[in-house]
Amino acid sequence: MNKLTDDIAKKINTLLLEVPAVKEFKYYQNLLIKKGFDKKEAELKDMQKKLLKAKAMDSYEYGELYAFYKKEYDHFINHPIVSNYMAYKEETNNYLLEIESIINNGLKID
């Protein structure tokens, strides 16, 4: 990146970090990690892989695995920290998509 582009990117980042929803997203992101929810998310992803393998192999364990996964997933996704994190993550992503759209539209050459 050239100096001007780097300066603009830093300014956008600084402004974005001042948006209340982005501040909340960062707060919940840090809280998620501090409370170990990131590890739980990794465990759930591993369970998903096991479920896919069991289903592909038409394993008798699939039903039990799915019931356990569903219970763990529901508990995880409905936790207030996780649900708040997901809501603020979506809002932050919407800001980023809007910024991307503005940049892309601004760079179009007729």
C-alpha cells in the first residue's frame, strides 16, 4: 500500500473502532475468549466433523451424537455472551460491508 492508502485505512479503522456497536463487538469478543467460549466453539466444530463422518458411514452412533451435539450447541448459542457477540458481530460486519461498498463504488472508473 502506498502512504495515502495506508493513512486512509488507519483513519477508517480508527473511526470504525469508535462506533458503539463495534465497541460492544470487541468487548464481547474479548469476553468470549476470556470465558473459554472460543474453545467450546472449536469443540462444537469437531463434533460437526464427527457427525458428518457418522452420517456418511451410516453409523448407528449418529443419533446419539446428534442429540448430544444439539444439546451442547443450543446451550452454547443461547448463552447471553454468545448471543450478544453474534448480534454485534453481524452489525459490525454490516458496517464493514458498507465501507467496502463505498470504497468499491468510489474506485469505479467510468
